Amino acid sequence: MDRCKLLRELSSTQFAAWELHLYLDTHECDEKALHMQRKYAKRAAELREEFEEKYGPLSANTESGREWLQNPWPWEYKECDC
């Protein structure tokens, strides 16, 4: 999977996990939604790990932060419009 496609999948998966999290704030007994939220959160963690292994950290909060400063910034990539 290329960088842009992986980043889009990560973004959409994180969005779904967060929306389900917000839904569960008012519907805490919805077992199906809870299962889906956990599934999306797990998948988002896997995608984040895959992205960071291939392309470097997504935030300065990982490791020492130095690698974050050395990697190209998101707008420096010319391959796609993420």
C-alpha cells in the first residue's frame, strides 16, 4: 500500500473509531457498537504502526521527536493530495 492510500485508510479508520466512541458516550449498553469501536480502534493502531514503520512517526510525541523533525512534512510530498 502506498503512503497516501495508507494515510487515507488510517484517517478513515480513526474517524470511525472516534465516532463510535462518541456514540457510546450516550449509548453505553449498545454491545454491537462497542464491538465495532474496539475493532476500528485495533485496526487504527495496526495501520498507525504500519505507517510509522514505513514512513516515520506521525507526531512529535513518538520516541525522541528528532526523527519527526528530519522527515519531510506532509505538504512536502508531491506524490498525492492527502
